[in-house]
Amino acid sequence: MIVLVRHGETDANRAGLLLGRADPPLNARGRQQAAAAAAALAHEVAPVVLVSPLLRTRETATLIGEATGAPVTLDERLLELDYGEWDERRVAELPVDTVQRWRADPTFAPPGGESLAELRRRVAPVAAEAFEQAGDRTVIVVSHVSPIKALILCALDLDDGYAWRLRLDVASICRLGPGPLGPALISFNETGHLR
């Protein structure tokens, strides 16, 4: 099984900003959320916790690694989507027609940034490798909203455009496991541990 964990909240998340390669730490609420996710996963037998190199994910993954006893391994492919010039801006500040094009065309990239199609090519091998590594254990992946959505869409062989129809809260947990026709989505956007 693969367990996908989104990092806890940062001040930029709280403010509703696009947060790509900017590297803020978790805020106090985010640290509490990360601790709650770690407690929820403490029973998992994990050979490894894979993590994006950005601070907000590393802070979250460190707690999960401590709770599970699994080593934490950085994986550059798990970086958040590169929003380029739009990083740390609100979507509402962008021209409406540009946002509509972005949501309609997975090959569209923000100026100086990365498209959803490019993100998928970057993260697709992670899912295959994680399933291979998991065996009868669980590989925990701590990343960001867009790579987690991309990993799920890759595993389910769904188009990148579905990313805009998936809501993924901070510090949420998703699970992918084996199914009769390949990987199956076991759970999505679990947040009960945050209550």
C-alpha cells in the first residue's frame, strides 16, 4: 500500500496563496496537524517515508518517521508544482481567461513554471517504484497537493484535467492499494485525525 500525506498548514496556505517552490515552514496549526497525521500512521509498518525536499514536507515527514520508526528519504520528484511567477499569489489576482485556460489545458504552464502534464511525467515513476518497494508493507509519501493528485491520477490512469476536481486538504491522508485491475484508490482526503 502507498499512503500519501499532504504537509500541514503554512501561513501561505492559510492566506489562500498558491504555494509552489517557495519554502515557508509549518505554522503552529500545521505542526499540530503534522503531529496528528503522524499519530494516525504510527501503526503502519513502513520501509521508508519518501518526502519532498521542501521544509513544510520535511517537518511533516520527520514526525511521521519518528512515529513509524521508518527512515525518511528525500525525493526531488515529489516537489510541488512550479508556479513560476504565480508563486505566493492568489488565483483571484490572475486574469480570469488565463485561469480558465490553465484549468482546461494540462499542457499550460504559468510563466516560468510547470504544467500539470510536466508534473505527471516527473512523479509517474514514483508511484510504480513505491508499489514495488512496498510489498506487504506501506510506503508513506509526504508531498504537496499537486504531486499527490498527480500520483493518484497516474495510478488510476486518469487524465490530468481531473486534478481540478479533487479537493485535498492540508495534512490529509490518501491510500492507494492493489486492486483487481491494478492500483485502486482505497481512501481520499482523510481528515478525521485532525478533529
